[in-house]
Amino acid sequence: MTSQTITESLVTQPSASTKRSGASSAMPQNVLDITGLTVDIATPRGTLHVVRDVSLHVKRGETLCIVGESGCGKSMTSLAIMGLLPKSAKRSSTRFEFLGEELSQASKSHVNDLRGNKMAMIFQEPMTALNPAYTIGEQLTEHYRHHLKASEADARARTVSLLEKVGIASAAQRLGQYPHQLSGGLRQRVMIAMSLMCDPELLIADEPSTALDVTIQAQILRLLADLQKELGIAMVLITHDLGVVARIADRVAVMYAGQVVEQGSAAEIFSAPQHPYTRGLISCIPIPGRTIPGGKLGTIPGVVPSLLGEMTGCAFRERCASAQVSCAGSIPVHQTPHGHQWRCVLEPTKVVAA
């Protein structure tokens, strides 16, 4: 099975960042630039290596999608970026720059000043992310007043404006409602409005449509794409839905077992995937007109390995049809002149959609 339909739509249309930059050859500034990000959690059974040597960057006006199976470290990576890891977790990195400022040794108070202000996050489940004891208005205005020292009237006006922008009718009346009085789709729109209150430079959306039905999912994802394009902010979208990735991503990072195994432009990832895991994910995508209704979809045998204890070699080798003896040793990193990177002992191959 190939990804022809997805690939054609990517290679024939300019990416979101290209549309915004027009003919200019100047590259936008990196909002986030991370090298060697590692997150370890000590447990009674040993150290859990949930994020392993992850390097990512996202530019102003760009959408980076992080994809992979559940348990691959996507959410932990986002929490590490936001500084919201559990107390038992230890984060380290070679470089951790946000807006050109190194944050690896930044104080907790400084990170608190940035979080919710210059960097914001939309969580998977809006019902647990919103406090049931406070009204929508109280929760939306709180951090706006805290970060920008705004008056109650200014914060309320900003709140109403953003609720209207994210498509909530009768916004002023919604301020007095509690989260349980809103539908799942409205709660997620409230979360999006909350994340935009202070005009952040970086927006992280951790599977923002997972808990919603299919129709509402499409509306929320379209809303995020429209807002990102309008505001020109850097966005990191975490998802396991490659159909979503194909529609809105500029660049893609594929994670497996806590590690980025392949990353590059969306067009490169879908038209010429190099890592066997990436190819396996793409083979699972149903293609309209080619996938037989009720027929079998592609699958990847096995499960994600345990991340406890020391790990060597390629973590995917037990599930890989192309595994070799050398997969148990050091894994080389390949890179093209255009920045397409992948970790694999196999030689680069030219993959062309049929």
C-alpha cells in the first residue's frame, strides 16, 4: 500500500509556512531549538528512559507534527518542553533554546513567567484540564491578568474577543458558565482560547481532538490550522493520525520508543519515508478508492518495547522485517542536504509512490 493520495496533495500545494513567507528566501527565526533532550524517571524496577536524545526545532509560522504510537514519548516530550514533568522525572539536554534564550538552567520562576505567556499548551482532555470549581471567565482571565498585569475589564474584553474568534456564540454569556455546562467541543474551544490569551510565540497541542467525535475533531483541527496561519505562531501538534498530519504539517518528526527515528518535511516523509517504522505507519493508512471496504488494513506486528533499563541498538528491530545483526549495535544517522534525517543501518532508498 502506498500514500499516493496524501503525497500528491503535499507536493502540489505549498506548505503553510511557504504561503506566509511568499517569495522571500529569508528563513524565519527558530522559536524552539532543542538538541539531545532526555527524560528519565526513576522507578523501583529501574530507570525509565521515556525520552531519549530527542532533537527538534520549530520556526516561526511553522507547524511541526510529532507522530507515533501510544507510549512512544510524544506527550512526555511536550511536557518536558513546557516544564510540566512529574517531580520524579529528570530532564537534561545539550541545548534547550526558546526565542534564542537558553533555558536548560533557567530558574523555576522564569519558566513560570514564560509558560502560559510566551509558550502555551492545549491538553488532550479539556474536562480534566479545566477546573470544575471555577467559571470559564475566571479561568480564562486569571493568567492574562497575572502575566500582563491587566485590569479585570481588559481581561474580560480579551476573553470575549477570543471566545468569539474560536467560534463560540454568545461569548459574554459563556463567561459565567462552568465546564460541565459545555459540550466537549466547546470545552476544547475554550482551551484553545485560553492558550491564546497572551499571544504566545509557541503553541503545543497534545492530541487536542482525541476525546471528541469525528465531526468535532475536524472542526477543532481546522480551527487550529486557521488560527496558526492567521497569527503566524509556531505550533507543535502531537497526534497519531497521519491523515491530520498530511493536511496541516510543514514538518514531521516520527517518534518510536522515546526517540525521533525520522524527521523532515511532510512531503519528504510521505513521498520518500526511509525508516521501516515510518513506512509501516504509512502502510496502515486507508486510501480512498484503493482500500477495500471491510478489508484488512496494514499493521505493524508486536508492541513498543519496555523503556526500562539500558537500551542499545535500534528499538524497532524486534518488529522490523528488515532487521539485521548490526541493528543491535550503534545506529547511524543519515541526513540529506534538505534536512531529512533518519536513524537506520539500512542504506538510503528511493521510495516513490506508485
